[in-house]
Amino acid sequence: MDWQGQKLAEQLMQILLLAFAVVAFATGYISGSFQMMVLIYAVGVVLTTLVTVPNWPFFNRHPLKWLDPSEAEKHPKPQEAVSAKKKPAKNMI
Amino acid sequence: MHSLGFRVNALLTLGVTVLALMCVIASLSDNLSVPSPSANVQVLNFNWFQKQSEGNEEVSLTFKIAADLQSMFTWNTKQVFVFLAAEYETPKNSLNQVSLWDGIIPSKEHAKFLIHTTNKYRFVDQGSNLRGKEFNLTLHWHVMPKTGKMFADKIAMTGYRMPKEYR
């Protein structure tokens, strides 16, 4: 999943679970059946799992643009700055 | 949310937390209904009344219990445990409670009942204080919920008296 997809998945998960909880509680209370509430909520959990857990295509609508490998080779990481920073850190310890 | 395992974990955790919240609210919703139980006990006969060899008195009685506990049942009630206790005072103990009969009411339909029986459990005193003794017959009940705290209550019915002599 891409970043936008992950945010969407998290929001969908929270909203779906809460919505099913409210519907389940209301149905159970009005019909006077505790079993009805647990059943509706269980169905809700399964449905939420099917919607948010697998890596569906609609979670990947803003794919990340990674750099082409040939482009990255043209700009190597600077070596001198890395070794210079290490020595003072060791002295402080 | 970057991996499948992460999402499964998040879903299960949130799912269980929301389920716990639902159970708490369900348990609190029980306080909204006000129960109005009623009961009546009739002692039909004192079958026998003897002093045992150890010096303790024992009595056997036949009684009729008519009770209506239907208002105790809510959507969150699993069962109601009910028992009848004989309560009296002696010089040694300020309160003696002897359980004579008990039963489990599994549903609302069974909560209105009429039981005609002898005492299920033996009524034995600590000593010999029962001749002519005045006692109460108290119907106790424990309401066991599907989720939440169990609570107990009772109705005391007064005015019963033991026979004056052994029989």
C-alpha cells in the first residue's frame, strides 16, 4: 500500500468497526437479544477484515515514485562527511 | 498500516476493545429497568421435629412457594439463582440462616413458578432452640448477567412459628 492507502485503510477500519458496533448494540438492545448483538458485530468484524486487510488496488492509487537506479548512481553519498562526524562522537563517550 | 500483519493486529486490537466497550454499556443498561418481584411462601406441614443424638434439633417441613421474578430478567440476564432460607435468632447467634431449597431459573418464562415441596436441604439447628421459635422465610435471589456484575436481593416473609413440642 502507498501512504494515502495506509491512511485510508486505518480510517476505514476505525469507522467500519465503530459503525457495526453501534448498529449491533442498537439491534440487540431493541430486540432484547444479546446473541443478536454479538452476531452482527462478528459479521462486521469479518467484513472489515475483508475490506481493509488485503492489499486491494484502490489502496495503491498514489504510488510512490522511486528514483531510477541509473539516476541514483550519478549522485553517490559523500564519504568524507560521514567519517569526520564519527570521531568527535566517540570522544564525547 | 504498512504490512498485512500490522493491519491484522490493529484490527483485532480495535475489535476487541470496542467489544469490551459494548459489554460495559450493555451491563450499565441493566440499571435502566426497575425490577418488581413478588413472592409468597406457605408452610403446609411440619412433618417431624426431633432432637438428634448429638443434641441438635432437626425439623422437616413441607411448603409452597409462589413467586414472580419475571421483572428481574433483562436482555443481559443469563440466569437467576434463587434460594429459600429460614432465618431466626438464638442466644448463641444473632442470625441463623438455613437454606431449605434452591433452584436455577434459566429464562423469563420459568420465572413465574409455584413449587410444592419438602425442604431440599436438612434444617438442623446448632443446639436445641427451635421449640416454639418464631422464624422468617426469606427468598434470596442472585441475578447472573451475561456480562457484568452479579447482584443479589431478597424478600423476607415473617410470621412463621415452630411447633412447641417434638413430633
